[in-house]
Amino acid sequence: MDMLDLAWRFFSSRRLTIALLVIMVLVLACGAVLPQMPDDVTVGSPQHARWYASVQAHYLQWADRLDQLGLFSIRDSLWLRTPLALLLVNLVVCTAEQIWTILREGKLGPQEFAKAFPPDSETHSFLFTGDAHSALGHMATGSAHRKAPASPTWPHDAFPPPGGESYSPTER
């Protein structure tokens, strides 16, 4: 196995996704619990010295260690940026792998695409009739898509168009 294949398998792992999300939750929890350096304070300024003195008074001997680890400025630390970058790569690789699988297995050929997205259907009509479960069931089973009823229901009744003209979802 070459390095590229190993890297691909590593970044396409769903376990990596879960591990990175857990790491990010823990890091962000530290950022929520520990005081963060204000945005308008720069390191080395008199405001930073005053802010750090107040933090040092609260955390005593742990303040220096926490500052070295970058836990008082989580947004700028590698503790957050590294898992975020790895999660981005993981997301791109997992998406590419799923698209490749769909195309390779022919799960989304021209006929399947036409069934999922009929060109002449009113795909938005189920949102207005309140029958989303039925419309989704028709889409999942591949049966013909229902047309919108002749008289639209909410929200068209509640919000008529200006000028009093009527609206029908079947009009184009």
C-alpha cells in the first residue's frame, strides 16, 4: 500500500470524523470555561499585562502553563485550528468517496436522475399542501410525483399577492 492510499483511507474514515468532532467539542469547552483574551488586547500591551495579572490571580501557578498551551486564546491556537483543518480534509475526502461510489455503481444514472427530479413537476407543491410525508414517500418509491391541488392552501391564503390577483402553484 502506498502513502497516498494510506492517507486516503485515513481521511475517509468515519471514526476520524467522530474523533475530530469530539476533540473540537473538548477544546471549545475549554474555551467556554477558561477566560479568553479580549479581541482588543494585544500580547505585550499594557492592557494584556493587566488582563493577565487578573487571570494569574485566579489561576495562580496554573496560569503560566495554560497560557503556554494557548488555552486563553482558543480561536488562535493550534488546538482548534488543526482539528478544524483535518475535519475539512476529512469532509472533502468522504464527500468525494460517496460521489465516486454513486457514479461507479450507477445509482444515479439518467433514468434515476429523471425519477428524482422530474423536469415538469411542481416539486415545491408538497410544502404548501401540508402533505410532505406523502410527497417524500412518492419520491422514495420512484412513483409519479403528485401535482399541486387546484386551490392552494396556506401560506397563499394567509398572504395573498399584492393587487388581489390569485396564485396557483401550477401556473408558470
